Amino acid sequence: MNFAIVEDSRSQAEVLKAILKGEGHHVVVFADGRSCIDGMKTAKFDFFVLDWVLPDMGGDIVLKHIRETGGWEVPVIFCTSRSDEDAAADILRMGADDWMPKPIRYMEFMARVQRLLQRGNAKKASSRHFGALEIDSDGRRIRLAGQEVELTQREYDLAVVFLGNIGRVLPREELMTRIWDRDSDVDTRTVDTHASRLRKKLGLSGESGMVLSAVYGQGYRLDPVSPG
């Protein structure tokens, strides 16, 4: 993992750097907020450790830049000399993932880092990518090229079945059973209608890198776009 430490105390920054490097991480230290923001233009960081009070700006300004450019998935821990409840609430409300009062207790620091890294790994495990499509199983969402697609519950369930059976012909009767159970009002035309909607919404004519084809007399098959 690539860590950024933004801390004007050189001694504390070096200790944090040594601890993280000892765990196999790559670490870059910035002595102020501006150098960190500039550094983000040429390097990608997976984790930020921020001081609340910096020589040139508040840590909240750096945090705002991180969220605007790196999104909300990047873990951020604040280190601050303030230990009151209001400070903690302010820091977390601004979008930090965690905070620690100074002086830093280093074993606790690493425990908090590991917790956030594990949380990130769990989120990644709940997401699967297929071409330009991403399934977020926890949130029951599908994104196309990073943008969430508005789907009904049935459309989402049908898309998950297609994406979980790439290259396999799925008979309409099987899809009816798996998605609509034994609903007597559903027939094969319902499957066709939902498949047609998914093809448009998810770019399954090739735009997403996947193609949903109707197999005559059988059902549907989802395949990756053939290279070339």
C-alpha cells in the first residue's frame, strides 16, 4: 500500500514512517498541506495520515481535496492534539474515517490502520467487475463505467444471474424459476422484456464489453466482446 503522511513534526513523521514500512508499506512524508496536494497530482495514495494543524492550512482542507480527487474509498486517519468530543465529531463529520489524539500510541495506531485496510478489502471483495460493469453486492447496485444504473429489483437479480453465468446458455424457464420463482402471472415474454431492458441499460450490445444474445429456441447467453 502507498501511504501519505502529512505531519510537520519530523520526529513523529519518521516514527510513523518506520512503523508502516516495517509492515511492508511504501510511505511518503509531506511536511505541509500544499506539498501533499501537489504530490497527489503525480502519485496515487491508498491511505492518508493527516495532522489536524499544519503550517500552511488546516487538515480539513487537505481532506476536502482528498475526497474530491480520490473519492470516499480512500482511508484517512487524523492525528490531533485535540482530544475533546467536539473535535472528534467535527473530524468524522468532515469525512475522516478515524482519528487519534496526540501523543500517538503506536500499537493502537497500527490496529486502527489494519482495521481500515480490512474494511477496504471487504468492500473490494463485495464488488466484481465485468468489462465496464461493476456489481456491488452489498449495496445491490450495478455501475456502468463508474455510473450507477437505475434498476428494478428484478432487473438487478436477472443481471446478477447473467453475469454469474458468462458463456452459458440460460433457458427462459430456468430464469423464470430463479428470478420470479413460481409466479403464475409470469411467462417467457416477461423474461424477454427484462432482458431487452438490461441490454439497453447495461450496454449489453457490446458497449460495456459484454454482449447478451438470444439463443433461438433456448434462452439467453452473456459473453465478453471478442477482441479484434
